[in-house]
Amino acid sequence: MTPKTLRPARRSAGLLPYLLIAPALGLLAATLVIPIVSAVDISLHDIRVIGAAGPFSGADNYLRVLADPTFWAALGTSAVWVVGNALVQTLLAVIAALVLDQRFPGVRIARVWIILTWIVPTVVIVIIWRWLLSPSGGLVNPLLIQLGLIDRPVGFFASGPMAMTSLILINSWRWFPFVAVMLLAALQRIPADVYEAAAVDGANPLQRFFAITWPLLKPTLLVLTVMGTLLSFNVFDVIWLLTAGGPAGATRTLPVLIYETAFKAYRMGDAAAMSVIASLLMIGLAVMLLETLAPKEKRS
Amino acid sequence: MSLKPTLLAGALALAGAFGAAPSYAQTEVKLWHMEQPPHRVARIQELIDAFNAANPDIKVVQEPQSWDQVYAKVPAAIAAGNPPDMLFAIPDFTTVVRKVDQLESVADFVKELDAEHGFVPAAVEPYSYDGGVWAVPLYNMALSLWYNKKMLDDAGVAPPKTWSEWKAAAQTLSKDGIVGVGLPANKQLYTDQTTYAVMVNNGASDLFNADGSIAFDNEKTVGAYDFYKDLYQYSSPDAANWTWGEAEACFSSETCAMILQFTVISTYDAQGGGDAANLGVAPVPHADDQADSSTIAYSNGVMFLSKDPAKREASKKFIRFLLQPDNYGKFLTMEPGLFLPVTKDGAAAGTFWSDPLVVKYKSQVEQMIKNADRGMLFGFTGGHVFPAIGAISAQNMLAETLQKVVINGSDAATAVKEGAAAMTEATK
Amino acid sequence: MKRGLAGTAALLLGLLVLALVVLFPMWAVLSSSIKLPREIIHRIPTYFPKSFTLQHYQKLLATSDFPAYFGNSLVVALLSAAITVALATLAGYAFFRLEFRGRELIYRMVMVAYAFPSIVILIPIYLMFAKLGLIDTRTALVIVNVTFALPFSIWMMRTFFAALPHELEEAAAIDGASLFETARYVLVPLLGPGMASIAVFAFVSSWTEYLFASVLILSDAKRTIPVGLSGIIGQYQIDWGLLLAGASLSILPVVVFFAFVGRFFVSGLTEGAVK
């Protein structure tokens, strides 16, 4: 690593860094900050259908939302959804990354094509799984029957727990390869001589994994966990198109509830209030994860 | 770029697609509808092309939308000042649009069309309230009981007329992987419809009292939910996730022996073998103590959202054109057997009855039209319409109540009480 | 390192499971899209088609504007990718190469952009775009897609810059190269693989985006594949053959695309900027 005094930070020719980040920041400000300010504004008004005017109502919407058990139920469902996705995706991704980190014939091809599921549009994923899992015509039920795992067709969305499990698996199916490739990238940056030194020291593979691989993977895994948490919390389309939050509200996460409140119940003000609360929660969560989990590393 | 208008509709459509503007002033009117399957879009385009060719001063363009998104899109488009000029709608959606937009009543226009074509009164009714008529009825849809004749014959079961016959039939048919009766339990419009179809057959048709309070919580409703739960045990394991399409697929693949559906004709014909003699259709069975069957029926209509008089006039001209019996028959048969006529001369239109699928399934189509006669729509019965029906319908409260009963195993009386409370909340 | 027998067995098992999980659904979709309708919905499914037909593809191409959807998706995704790479590289240089006041804070603010549910900004964005006349334009989609790809892309930039020795720029500076020349002749070529990764990331994000495309686009001619495809799912009937053909046709182009650029994406990530 270059000593600090030699870093080309001297090039900080005054305005240059600001000019460089200006386009990116400008875009984010225009497309995120302005809409969020307007959402806050809506949340303070009693607005029903979007576009209709409504009187200023102060904190009424927030109080009503916080007193509504449906809101807390959705928050709980979101927590299950986020944790479930994090666990399944991390587990699958770590395994896949470790497999792909090995040397074997065809590994280059495998490393590229593992990501296949990630490049499939959500709508297509919904079509694929709705069809595969349907007892009339789908392939999964007959396959499981043939393998002797079940003896009659299962309704994969028939009960709350089943629907939630199916959704988490489908969403993870889409995302784990992406996480795996990110992890693989981190693995590949571990110099081979570190492993060799450990092997000489007589460490077994498991010890090597926990002594070397794991600590070096952690920073990447941390960022992926934080981003993954935020991204999966925000997932709406897969849930909406597959279960619409059902059955009986079992998969109604917060984004689904926000959508329903805004466009089905026509309570825009309440939906905006929920959004603001959700955003604050997410920011808090992200900061907390970064603060508590992050090793105090320095930037390059 | 300027092109001489030709009489060829195709060339005009092509020119339209490339943004060519004829050399004189033209009124462009935008039509939004939710008939998104490609063959329906194509049929509507044919009619639009013919209309545009005959009226060079008007250009109608269609932008198909999906029901999933339109509840968000239309209010947003109105708020942003770029709504469509014509919007196809169902009665409860009309109440939502009226909340965001000042609509002009089309009572006079409906009267004019009625004089010429003779509307079925039941089709106009759900749009007539608050001293106006808010949409022009265009087509009707009604739920029927569809059954596979051979499967019923093989099991020695007659088409059920009453609830006890229905349940017995479902029970007998359910064996060897066969689904006796495919009933959905999704929190979705289809389930609202099947639930209501069961409710009306127990005499529980009114959601509102005359004063606007909720009339949902009563014995008849509870009885209907109890019966639905009884039947649901013979439905498919994935019925909690069904929309119309799954039910049709189940029926066409001969997995389901009976389903409740508006039509299965085109799917059955394309995917299910297409033996017309084997396709049975009957009224939805009624409770044993009821005299006759009823069903749920949707009168679909078109709303005029434009404020510009020229565009309104052009829109009206297009609808006049559409309701001419010859065009109207073509329009209805964009999905043969699904869309039923709402005008008297339309019901006799040659282009309707000469459609190949209608010819092939004539007896079924006639039965469907008959079933539609006793159709009602939740929230639009009893001569009163209350705006809360928009939110009740959009949130699928009938279906949500059903899910509590059949999936969570709640007691029907408790679930209905909770449903009524949620509906009351929506009226506030 | 040598693998033992157990290691090889574990590796093979892992590979087999991965292949099955990723490829089986894809195979099922592709192979069923050429079956006759009756075989698709038959109660006893076939893993290898017994019938062969292209009717679903013919129907798809004849009755929907699939080529137009495809073109729109492609244009939007390519533009989104190009703009994302440009903005992320500029911002990445500032964040990871230059010192400036507020760097840490701004960097963190960019990263929490994902904390806002997209549902939240959907309607305000619609109203804002309506005022700007951007509704029903592909530009609107590009703007939204870049916004959502940007924070993660900037984070990815960090590793690429980290792998790039500072000495290179210093040497260039000593040789009297201007900042622009350094960027042009030193940074861009070396960051190339990293930029390719970001481009693919942004491309795929845009290619798969559904929610905003479904609300911001009104006319059929401007729809992207996800929205166009959701349209033919249909409200009242499901034509699985048509849908599976649509699914196959929307997967295949990305597969072809990925066959060319996939290795850059993965190697850009895994090998860092400097080899």
C-alpha cells in the first residue's frame, strides 16, 4: 500500500472532485430527493386518491398507521422475508462461490453461466415459476411425486408458510448467483500463497476456511448483506405478481401494503406515511449494520 | 412528411404508426382499454382502422392497459393532465374515476343510443346514479358453471342445480387426481366474483343498506361462506393462487370436472380438444331453499374523460360506429363467447352469430346469454350506488373474507363480521 | 493444491446441484415452448417434448409487437448502461482517488439510496415526469434505471480503483501528462474490465426492470419486454404456450449477449483491473 503522503490526493484541485460527482449526485437528487420530499408532503395531508387534493392533517396519518395492526403485521412479514432471503441467498452463494473458486475443466464457462437466473426479467421468473409449480401442467409436483418425496400434488402457495417459503426460494433463485459471483470476485483476490502458507502450517480445509477465507470474505459479504437487505426489503414485483400478498395476507410485506393502501384502499396519505416510516427504518438499519458489523478498515 | 389519405385502412394504420399527419386538421382521440390479449387488441385495431378510414378528420388510437396497473395509472394520468379520452371501465372502477375527475354525465348520449339500439336495462343500471349516467354500456359478462359432460356421465352425475346436488357431484367426481370443482381462493377479483356468485344464490346480494351502511354481515352471507368452504375441499391444491387462467387451464386439461367461469370456449377449443358436444354450461347452482339461480354479471362500459368538445364529439362518433350491429358483432367476438351483447339489435347481429366459434358453440353461447339475464353485481344492487364500493372492490374484501374462512380456518360468522367492519372502515 | 477423493466428490455434487437448480427450469421452459398446447397442460408432464410446433412463436410474433418490445428494451438498456458507466467512473474517481471535504458523508448518502422503497417514489416521479413531458418516453426509463444502478456501480468501482496502483498515475504525471491524458491513456484502459462489469450490471438491471416501465410507459409501441410480456399474460386466460414462447424469446437474446460479454463481467469482477 502506498504511504499516505504519496497518494495523488494532491490532485484535489479544489472543485474537481465536486465536478466529478456532480452528474451522479444531481441525478440522484432529482430522481430520489425530490420525490421523497413530495412523499413527506403527501404524508402530512389527508389525501385519498392520488391527484385529489386533501387538507393538511399534521401527524394524523402517522398516528393512524402506527395504531394499525396491519402495518405491524406487514413489518413482521417484511422481517421474515428479509431474513429468509439473506439466509438462503448467503448460504447458496457461499457454497456456489466456493465451488466455482476451484479449478476444474469448464470452470470458466460455469463462472459465466451460473449467473443465468439473474439476467431473466422478473416477469419471466414469475411466468416460469407459476407454471412450474402449478399442479395442473407444472413439472415440479410430478417430479417430487416420482422421487417419492410427496404422494399427492402440493399447493405451493396454498398456505401462508408454504407461500412465504416458495416466494423466498424463488427470489433467492434469482439473486444467489449474483451474490455468488460477487463473493467469487472477493475469493479470487485472496492471494494463493496465503493458502499455501496455511497448508504448510498443517491447517485442514475447514480450518483454512474459517481462518483465512471467511475473514477475507467478510467485508464483501457485509456490503452485500446491507445492500441485499435493502434490495430485498424493497422487492415488490415478484411478490405482487405471484401472491399479491396472499394467502390471507401471509406474504403482505410493507411495500405490498404500501401499494395496496395507495392504489387499492385509496389512502395516499397513509401510504406516504408508511413509506416515510419504512425509509427511516431502512436508513437506520443500514447505518446500524454498517457501524456494528464493519471492521474499521481504511480505504485503499 | 405528408401522405395523401387513402381509403385503405391498412395503409392508414401504417401511416399512423409512422406518425404521418394528413394535411388537414385531425382530432386525435386516445382509447384505453384492458382487453390486452393480442387477438383482442388486433380485433379492436381492425375496427379502429375501419372507423379512421371512414372518418379522415378523426384519428382513434388505442393503448391497451392491464387491470393490475390501471388503478394506479388512471388517477395518476388524470392528476398529471394526460388522461385518455375514452376509457373502458367496469362499474366499480367508474366510482373511483369519479372521485378524481369531474365527469360529465352521458345520459343524453345513452338515451340517443338506446332509441336506436335498445339497451338491456340491467346493463345501464350500474352506471346510473347521483343524477347522471357515467358510462356507456358496451358489453356484458356473466359467470356460469362449466362442466365436462363426459366426466360427469362417467361418474353417473347429472349437472347440479342446487347446492346439495353440487356438493354431492363434486364429492363423487373427486378421485384419481380429478378435481371435482375448481374454485379459487386467491385475494383477487376472480375470487370476489365466484364468492359473490355463491352469495347471490343464497339471497345475499346486497352489500349496502339503503342508507349506505354495510349490509354484509347477515345469516345468508355466512351461509354462503360456509357452503363455499364445504365445496373448497374438492378444489385444486393451488386454488389459493388461482386467477381466471388457472381455472381454465385446469378445466381444459380435464383435471377439473367443473369450474365457475365467464367463458372457457376459446381456451377449450384451442387447448382442450374442442369437442363442442362435451362442453357443458349451466347456471350457477342455487341454495336448496332458493327458487332459481342467479349469478354475477358485469356490464362493461366506456367513459369519456376528455374535456375538449371536439374530442368528446369524436369519441361519441366512434362509439356510435362501434354499436352499429355489424361492427358490434365483430367487436363482441374479439373473444368469442366472453362478451355478450347489451343492445337488442346487437343480440341479433349477423356478425356475432356467424363467428366460427359462436357457430360451433351456439348452444353454449345461448345458455350464457340466458344466465346473464339473472346477473347482478356487488355494490350495484338495490337501486343505490355508494362510492365506497370502489375501495371495497379494489381491496378484494369478499375474497379476503373467504381466505380467512377457507385458508386460515376461521369461523365463517367471525370472518364475515370482520369483513363487514373492514367495509365500514372503507366507507369512511 | 490437490483435492482428495472426498473433495472431488463434494465438488461434483456441488456442481451437479448448481447445474440442476439453474438449468432445469430453463430447460423446462425452452422445451415446453415447442410442445403442442395439449402436451403443455397435460396432467402427466413430459421432460422431453413428444410433439413439435412453432405455433406459439408464430402466434407471439403475429399478434404482439414483440420485436418492438425487444428494440425498446435494448435501446433503454444500452443507454442506461453507457450513462451509468460514465457517471460511476467519474464519481468513482472522485470518491476513491481524490480527497475532498464531505467525501465520507456523501459516499454514505449515495449508498443509502436503496433505503427508499421504489413504491415510494413511483407516484411522485410520475407526476414530476408528467410536468416535464417525459411520460411515455424511453428517456424516462433510462433516467430511472440509471438512478437505481448508480449506487451499486459506484460501490463496485471501489474495488477496481483499489486494484489500480497509484504509481501509474504518478508516473504519468511526472511524464507531464495532463489529467485528461492520464484518464484517457492510463485509467480508462486499465479500468476497462471493471467498467465492462458495471455496464453489464446496469444493462441487466434495466433489462429486467418492471415496476417503473409498467407505469411510466403508456403506449404499446414503447413498451419494454417485461411490460409487453405481462400484457399477454392476460387477465382472463392463460395461454401457457404463448407465455413460454415469450419467456424463451426474452431469455435467448440476453443469453446470446451474455455469451459475448459474460466473461468480461465475471473476469472484470474477479481479476480486478490489473493483471
